[in-house]
Amino acid sequence: MTDSPPARRPGRPSREESAQIEHRLVETTMRMLVEHGPSLTMNTIITASGLSRKTVYAHYPNKPALFAAVVRQMLGYALQPLAVPPRARWQERLLSFVEQCLAEVCEPYATAMRRLLMLNSSFLEEARPHIEQVVVRRYLDPLATYLQSLVDQGILPDQDVAFAAESLTSLILSESHRRFFQGEADSTIDPAQLERHARRLTALFCGGILSPTGI
């Protein structure tokens, strides 16, 4: 005779149900943060989630705890490397990559996360190493790998590709900073403006990496 698993206490969610509730709460909060910003209240989140107040507070006792979970979730979305798109010319491939990066770092979710991090210094300290990991894995590593392949093919002169990749990544991230601190983060991103900025960055960068080394 085999032992049956212990009965779950009435009203207590299983581990799977608990995970589903947490996912639902975090997803709801992420969506509403884009619309309302950090002033979003727990009551509004509870109403939008369709869950009971008791259920919500059993998982997250306060708004900072829920917001911290949202930051972790947002960062987790971007851990996969961004691919350099196939194009006829290497400059066009680089331009397409820059356009993708700019679109991501300027999107509403990125703005919402920035606001959360500025809302509470402990959020920033906790998230800082994860943010650095995302930047490296998502943008810097694939860019450095692509530039190294161009050097190996003799298309680019031999150079410090890690430094070059870091420089371009910094230029891309600076546009997100500029939009946020100049109050443009909430405005709709103009695709034409984004493309123009991507072209300017790419042209500036290509001019630098093609110049003779040892200056």
C-alpha cells in the first residue's frame, strides 16, 4: 500500500497556483506602471488583477515588495542576446542592430523600470548587478562578437573591439537617459526620429572604427 500525499490545507494555494498568482500580479503591475507610473496604488493593482485583497497581500505585503518583484521580472525579460540582423552590407547590419537597441531602451517598459529604480534607492542597489548583466548579455556581447568577426575577415582594422562595443553601447543608452531626463520618456517614440538618430550614431561609430589605430 502506497502512502498518499499529505492533504493540502483548505484555502491554501498549491505551489503551482501560487506561482500563477504571482505571475498574474507582476504582469498586471508591469502593464499598469506604464500607464500610471510609480504613483500606482495597491488598490488599483488589486482591482485590475481580479484577485482578492487577502490573496494579494499574502504574496506581497506592501507596494515596495511588489515593485521589487516587477523590477526582477523586467530585467529577466532581456537576458537573451540580441541578434545582429542579416543585411547586404556590414554597415547596414550594424545600423539595424543599433535601431533595435534604441527601440528597446526607449520603450515604455524601460521608462517604467527607471522610475521604479529612482523611487527607492534599495531597488537600484539590488538591481544594479542585474542591469549590468542585461546590458552585457543583451547588447555588448553580440556587438563585440560581430565587430570581432569583421576584424577577422579583414573588413575592419585590428583594434580593441571590447572598447568599441562598450563605446557604442554607451551612446545607445545615453539616448534613453536623455529622453527620460528631458521629459520625453512618456511621449510616443517617433520611428522616423529614432531611425535618424540610429543613422547618426552608426555613421559616427563607423567613422571611428575605420580610422587608423594609434592616434
